Amino acid sequence: MYLSLLITFMCFAGEVFSSSLFSPCKKSDLPCIETTVNNALPKIFDGIPELGILKSDPQFIAVIDADLSALKYTFYNSTIYGYKNCEVSNLIINDDLTRISGRAVCPSLHMNGVYDMKGVLITLPIEGNGNYTFEGVSFQLDFDIKLDKIKGSEGKTHFFIRKITYKPKALTPIQFNFQNLFNGNEDLAAVVKKFAKENWLDITLLLQDPTWEVSIDLLKTAVNKYLATFAIDDTILN
Ligand SMILES: *[C@@H]1O[C@H](CO)[C@@H](O)[C@H](O)[C@H]1NC(C)=O
Ligand SMILES: *[C@@H]1O[C@H](CO)[C@@H](O)[C@H](O)[C@H]1NC(C)=O
């Protein structure tokens, strides 16, 4: 009697505190895993204060610093919106659950903040500081995740994302809007605006890496905090 009460309590506690965002799936049932991941991520990205998980949508980034050979820029106080709308698909998971690859499509991201930039943008001299916005950002990210399996103090096994490699691909033209270029010189700014519109893809390729690096790292931290609270064996069934 006492034992069965204890077991009931432990199962209940396990469910409430650990696997509540991921519903159980068989290891081979990829559609089930895809659905449960797509249901869980927006809730993790919303932030879970009880678990110390910060909001990822919007995601705040204090400083993004880039020193390319011909162009130096810093983005301050940036906010990225829209990670909650990303959808994961094409999952491939290896047998011992240490590697997951797939594709995330994020159809409606945007970003704003304060910039400071000086140098040559592809071929065009550029200089300015002020507010910026990047609108109409739609990306596909092919990712490959290496997972560690870690024994928690309670004896259960948890996932930990060790490394994410990814390949971003912009799906639609991005509108780059830098305010106060050339200290407010509208003629010079108009040249950059036209150039940015015509060369959005090259500019994306030039500018994107430092932002992805910081942003994905923050997403990884948030997801890892969640993963530490749920036990693999309760969720992924053989
Ligand atoms: C970023 O935000 C902080 C806090 O609001 C502010 O003190 C700082 O001046 C901002 N930085 C820039 C470059 O606007
Ligand atoms: C820059 O953006 C901030 C926050 O959106 C706003 O309060 C401020 O007025 C903007 N500054 C300029 C010069 O547009």
C-alpha cells in the first residue's frame, strides 16, 4: 500500500516536473517526435522563469561584435522576434540518440537595435550609427545536433546539446534599414539604401554569421536548461 502510493507519487512528480512539454514517442516514430518538438519549442522559447529559462522570443542580445577585414560593426541592444514560429521537419535521429539532424524553417523573423558600422559593404563605403531594423527575414536552417546523455543526480538520463552545426539560407529578400547613415547625409544614405535592396543576399551572407553564432548559442542554453529537467526514458520509448 505504502509502496504503491510512493510509486504513484514519484510518477506524478516525474510527469509534472520533467516531461510535461514533450509527450512520449517511440524512438522510430519520427512524425510523433517532430510534433512533440514543434509543440514544445514555442513553450521553451516563451521562457520558463521557474526553471531559469530566459525568453527566446523575443530574444535580447546585448552586443554582437564583428570585425571583418573590410568592415567593422557592432549591434547593441538587439532584439530578434519570431523564433516561436519556426517549424522543425526532416528529422533524422541515430539509433543511440546522440545525433539529430533536420531542418528548421523560420518564416517571419525580424530584428532591431542600435548599430555602429564603418568600412566597406561589399563594394560600397559605409559609415553610421543609430537604430537599425531588419525586416522580412525568412530563413531555413539545416542543422546537425550532437547530444550527450548525462546521468542526473536522481539516476535518470538527460540530454545535453553539446554542439549545433547549421547552415542558414535566406528564403526571401531582407530589408536592411540603417538609420542615420553618414551622420544623416540623405544623398549618401540613399545610395546605400538602393545598393542594399539590390544586393540583399550578398549583404546577408556578409553580415549574418556573428548574429547566428550568438543567437543560436542562446537558444542552445535555453533548450539545455529544459533538457536537464526531463528524463529521456520517460519520453522516448523503444
Ligand atoms: C543599450 O541599453 C542600455 C540599457 O537600456 C543603455 O544604457 C545603453 O545606452 C544602450 N546602448 C546603446 C548603444 O544604445
Ligand atoms: C531608436 O529606437 C528607440 C527604441 O525603439 C526609440 O525609442 C528611439 O526614439 C529611436 N531613435 C531614433 C533617433 O529614431
